[in-house]
Amino acid sequence: MVSWFRKNSAVQCVTATIVAALCAFCTLSSAIFAAGTPEQFEKYEIRVIRPKYFAKTSRLETGAQLSVVMNQSFIYTYLATGLLDYHFSEQWAGEGAFALGFSIDKDDKRSLKSNFKIQTQILRTQYFMEGGALYTPVYGKYQLDSGELIYLDMFFSAGVGMTGINYLYDHCPKPSEVGQGNFVPSPPSPTTKAYPTFYTGLGQRIFMDKKLSLRWDVRAHIFGYNVADAACDPETAAKATNSQTNITLQLGAGYFL
Amino acid sequence: MRRPAGTRSLFGSALQSLGLVSLCLVLILPQPAMASYQAAQQLMARRDYVGAASEYFQSYSSPKSPQEKIYSEWGLGKSLQALGFHYSASKFFSNIVRRGPTGMNPYFRRALEELGAINGTVALGQSHIVQLVRGGGVAPENIPGRARGFYFYYIGAEAFIQQKFERAGDFFKKVPSGSAYYAKAQFHLGVIANRAGAHSRAISYFEAARSAPGADAWVREQANLNIARVHYETKSFTQSLQFYAQIPRESDNWLQAIFEASWAFFLMAKHNNVLGNIHTLHSPFFENRFFPESYILQSITYLRLCRYDEVQNSLEKFRDRYKPVFRDLSALLREYSSRKNDMFKLVYDYRNGSLNNYRSAWAILDQLSRSDAYKEPSRAFRYADSEIGRLNGMGGKWSSSGLAEDLKDFLNKKKQVARSDSGEKLYDQTAAAFEYLRTLSNQTKLIQADMFEGRVDSIRRSLNVTQANDRKVFIGGLQPLQLDQQLEYWPFMGEYWEDELGYYVYNLDDKCGMPNNKPGNNKK
């Protein structure tokens, strides 16, 4: 396993992490962060060789996170997320995730409705359940100004699952709101519909001790949905498929068994 | 002193009767001794230890009878101990113990027990106790159960210092297994057995010492170090490394373990591990630590790898680093030869960062500051100063009786003795370091001369390195590589990280047999 990341300040470290992440993310190259062997350090006259501080192989990781969907203009969506990972090796792990949450309207949405009578149509994510793989090419450490060492790793994730979208149909005009002579059908009852999803992302674990880690993930959940599902009158709505990407920031902790 | 009521009328009236004058005199003059003892007893019963100590001291200083002096002495010790003046109390308990277990000394056994308890709380110092138990002529049945460990351990220690190992062993064996001194006694038995060549028995004793319930960090570390050394002597290098690896990183002995383990690696022909360990010893973190032999070991390791330039480089570094040390040490020894007592102060100043001279010899002073010869008197100073401070803070409570002055005098003498004993030992250790450096310096000249005179092969043969454990691979931290072990690798690129110390492993090949690889050929 390669351990190839160390700087002596947190700021440098974060910068280096981002750079490293971007490099790896963009190129998916194995040149820098390839699964390593001792031979990779053959050119160095002096090496540190020691048991790994945090070994993940054959360990089960449980995690809890708070996920926030970051790319929504009119609502806030928060999801309580549970993670279960099994690490087959230091680099590869399988992961299952389930998140359930709720949405709150932003002031913008309320303002548009009350001031301009504009009803915004939105997709409220109620849950997602996903399974996939984690690839961890980077394991490193950095030193704080206090001299304390922090070990960390960085991983990429990808997988598939289902995203549950809650339709409230609150953008639909109600019969009581329209003028006489104008007929509108009653809006459908609120419902939740699930769509197949693909996700990809990256994240980092900061190891607090030999079992506990703080963990963040940024993930893109991409799913296609039927436009008619959101329509106020499904019977007359044109059938079409659109795609949506939810970008989530997930913060939490992992515990290795 | 408060003037007694009625004295004004004594001087103000010519009609005072003789009886009144007598009454006033009784009030003004010091109380008779017997009255002090009884008062002390009453105060002791009321747990007024401050008052009791003062009264006991008066009856001890002016006793009505020899018996009263003995009782007062005991009471004084007990009242001082109850107040937490452990060192001060030890003065009076020591007096009692010194008189031996005679019929006229009823408190002998209890005083011995109290001293044992005090020594468990505040170290009295080996010299103090050895002087107390010197001779060891007391019949074992006169030693109370609770004091047996304390008593026999220190008699054994005295014999050990005098190198009477058989006698020492007899006393150490008498230390009961439940005693707080059992672990140390077992440790010393291990040293004695090893000296006698009984390696297995020595290891058993060291094992017993480190696993004894009363084993402190010092005993555990020294036991591990000594087990490692016994294995080294018997050429069981892998086992030796296993015990060196148990010395914790934060210990003062850790670098010593790293250094000694380097020799074990050398004899196992694990040259990259030897050089890795030496890389730790030479890191800037330890520039004030004294391991001159590491350069000799480094040079002969390079010699075994036929890396002659590195041999030369290593010897030069030794000279560069230790020539000034040698010079400063020589001046230091000259200056302190007539005032060895001041060596303690010198090391103290170094430790406190107030020393500005002998800068090149600081590595030696650092080593001295980690030795028992410095630590033990430092503790004595700390405890004595603490009690003197408390005595000063008591105002005039014990001044009128003279107790405060008596105790301060005792505590200052204790400091003086500690300083003097320590000074002698520290001076001797400095002189030994000087001689050691001189010997090593001579060795560097021999290595260099032999190398350039073409006697390299004979030197390499004489190094007598075994290949017996060649198959075993060691990672950093003196640990053998385990199957399926997850490792982390960090390249060293000129930047020392504190957490990496002790984990370095070199990656150098043997250059022996390569064409044109002769001493001096590759000189730049």
C-alpha cells in the first residue's frame, strides 16, 4: 500500500489533498496513486517501513452522516445517512448506503409565490439507497502546528441505486384558486416515486484512532425521471424523461469493527 | 512571647508579695519537660499535630529522663509524619533505627516500618538508607514483616555496591514476594545471576521482576533491557531485538535500546537496519545525546558493505562532532577536579537551560541529567525544599521551641549530602565518558589506517558477523516482518519527522567484489 502524502501544515495538506484529488479524479491515472509495492521506493536510500497505523483490510466499517443536497435553488434537503462498508483490501471496499430525509422551502420560493404568484416546480429528494465500490488510492498523514499527527485517506466512490422523489404537487393550481369559468383538475395526491440512480464521488477519512474516523463525501447522484410524474394533470402531460443530478455533501463519522 | 496577665501590677506596685512573683515566674519561664510531654500527648490525642510536635520537641530536647527522650522522639516523628513532613520525620525514625533492636529501644520495629512507608512515599535516597541498615547485623526475627522488604533490599543493595554479590543475593532472596521492593530485588538477582554466567536463571529473575505487582516503569524497562542483553550475549539476536523493542519511545532508555539493537543487527548482518537505527540516533532531535560509538558502528557497517567513501565520511563526522566535545570535557574535568560537589549544580544548570559554557559537552551533561546519580538527589532536593518552604510558611509556630531551626538544619544537611554524593558520582561518570571518547578516537584511527593499508579483508573477517538469521526480514521499529502484515512506507527526503524516528531502514547494496572498488579510489 502506498503512503504518499505528507506535508507539515494543515493548509498545505488541504491544498495538496484537493490537488491530488483533482489530478486523480480528472485523469483516473494510476501513476501517482497506484496501489503500491515496496519496489516503488527502491530509488530512495532511506525509507521508513513500519506497520500501518490504520489497516482496513477485512474490516467492516459502519458510518453515520448528515447529507445535504447542495444544488437546489428553492429548497434545503437534509438526509440522515447510514453507511455500511466492507473493506476487501486497503484499496477496495464495497459500500451500501441508505439516506432518508426531508426538505424545507427557502425564502426565495415563498417570495416568488406570494409576490409574483410564481409556483416553482421542484424535485424533493426523500431518500436514496445505493450500493457501490470505494477505491482508496491515497493514505497519508499531516502534522498540525501543535506537532500532532493526523492520518487520513482519500477515496473515490461509484455505484448504483434508487432515489425517491417526493411530489407534493404544491405548484399546481387548486380548483378553489382559479376564477369562475376556468376549470382545473384537482392536483394529484402527494406521492413518492423511485428512479434508478448512478452515483460517483470522492471523500476523505481522518483517522482519530485505530477504530474511529471522521469522514466527508461529495457525491453526484444522477437519475432520470419521468416529467409526467410531476405534472399537475398526468393524463394530459407529455411523456418525456429528464435527468437530474443531486450533489450531496455528506459529513459524519465511521467506525471500524 | 505574650506577656502573662498580671505582670503590670507586679512592676507597678511595691506591695506585691513573694508568692505573686513566684507565680509570674512560673508563667514566664519555659514549661518543665514532663509537662511538655504530657501536653504533647494530649495535643496528639486531639490531633493537634503542630502543637504536639512542638511540645514533643521540647521534651525531646530537655528530657526529664532517658526514657522520656525515647518516647518524645517517637512522638515527634509520628506528629511530623501526620503533618506530611516525611523527610523531617525520617530524621527521628532513623535515630531510633540506628540504635538497633535493644530492650531500651521499644520503637525499633515500628520506626523501621515507618521508614519503609516513608521511603515508599518520598524516596529517602539509597545512601541514607544504606547508612541506616549498614552491617545488617539485626536478627531477621527482629525485622517486622512490613519492613522486611525494605530492610533486606537495602542491605542487599549495600553489598551489591560493594560487589559482594553472593551476600547481596542472600539478602535479595529474603525480600518477601508481597513487598514493594520485591521487583527490584528480583532484578538485582538477575544481574547477579548473569554475572555468574547463569543466563537462563538471569532471564527468569528479570521476567519475575518485570511481572511483579510492584514493578514500576524503571524496573520494567531495566528488566527488558537486561533480558535483551542476556540474549545478545548468548547470540540469540532475534529474541534480543524483541526485548529492545519493548522499551517505550518516551523512555529515557529508548535511544539506548535503539543503539544496542543496532549491534544486534550488525551481528546478524542486517546492515540496512543498523544504518537505519543510526540514522535515528544522528537525527537533529538527538543532537544533545551522547552516542559516539554509533559512528564507529556506522563506519564498520559501511566497511562490511565495501562502501569506503562512506566509511571515511563517517569517521570524519565522528571527529568533527567529538573533537570539540573532547576539548570541553577535558577543561570541565580540570575545573571540577577540586570541587566535584559542584558537578550537581552544573548538571542542574544545564537541565534548567541556564548553562552557557561547555556547550560542546552538553551531550554528556544531558546523559548525566538522565542518570540516577542526578535524578535521586534531585528528588531529595525537591522534597527537602518543599518541607523547608512549608516550615518557613508556618510563621513562628515552631520557632520558639527551636523545632523549625532544627528541621531546617537537618533538611539542609540532607541536601548537602545529596549534592556531595551526587557530585562525586557525576564527576566519575564524566571522567568515564572522557576515557570512552578517547578509546573510540583511537579506534577510528585504527580503522582508517587499516583500511588504507589494505587490511580491509582482515578487518571484515574479524568483525565476525553471523549469517544465521539472514532469512528473517526486519522492518523499522526493531520488528520482524510478519506474514500478511499491512505496512506503510515513507521515503526519507531529508526531512525528519518525529513519528518516523526508530523506523528507518536503509536500502543499500553490498559493493564488495565490484571492479575498482578499493579504499580511496572513489574519493571525490
